[in-house]
Amino acid sequence: MKKLLYLGAVTLILISATACNDNRKAKNYNEKTLVDDMDLSFIKKANEAGLTEIKAATVAKSKSQNPKVIGFANMMIADHTTANKELQQIADKKYVAHEDNVISQEHQTMIDSISKLNGPQFDKAYMTMMVDDHTKVVALFSDMTRNTSKTINNYVAKYLPKLQEHLNSAKSINASL
């Protein structure tokens, strides 16, 4: 009888110990996000846009010899890296799955096509791409200003002026080429 009680107590302790070592509290096993469809779409589009800017700017740094273009590319890498890190933190907190360093085939094709150019042709193509991309991303962020998520609103309010600055710089450099 004592052995049976002893065996029962040990079993109960082992079960309790494994239950306390439950790592699920840090994961979302329901696979549900804490954002609506609009926020989910925004997070994915903004992340991909930032990754595209970083990748294109990396190409620009190696291909361009124009100091204005290189300076712009450095700004793209610094600003979009910071913005994407913050966006990924938001995505993690809201249980939004994101893929690192994945850009759309459309953007990859654009980067590949400008990569084949050199000199002033490259500079013009890159800056034209930056004007087009930043026009779209400023519109994306502007649409989110009416959002109901405070976290997304704060992110948009923080980065929309910076993106507008990028667009204005891109237009100015593009016009001077």
C-alpha cells in the first residue's frame, strides 16, 4: 500500500513538473493574429516594401558612382532597416507570421533589370524606381492613418513623414540626373 502511494506521489510530481515546463505561453497555437485583415495586409506590404528598398539600395551602393545616389542608398538602408525591425516586432507581438528577406517576384525583376545597367543609366533607373516605390508606399501609409489599431497608427505616424522625405529626395535627385 505504501509503495502504491509512493508511486502515485512520484507520478503526480513528474506530471506537475512537465506541466510547469510548458512553452506554449510564448506561442500562439490557435494560429490567429491579433490584427484585422487591413492591418495584416499593411504589415506584409510594408515589410516587403522595406525589404525591396534595402535590396535595391545595396545594388545602388555597388553600381553607382554618383555621390547623391550613393547617399540616398545609404539612407534607404539605414531608415528601412530600422523601420522593418520595428515592424517585425509589431508583427511578432500581434502573432503575424512574416518571412525575412522575401520580396515579390515583381520587385525582384525590377532589381534584376536595373542591376544590368551602369553609370548614369543605372542612376536614372534606380531613382525612377525609388520615386515609383515611395509614391506607392506613401499612399499605403496614408491609407492607414484612419486605422483603428493604436500600434499600427503609432508606427504609421512615426514613419510616414520619413517616407515622404524619401519621396521628396528621390524626386529631387531623379530630376537632377
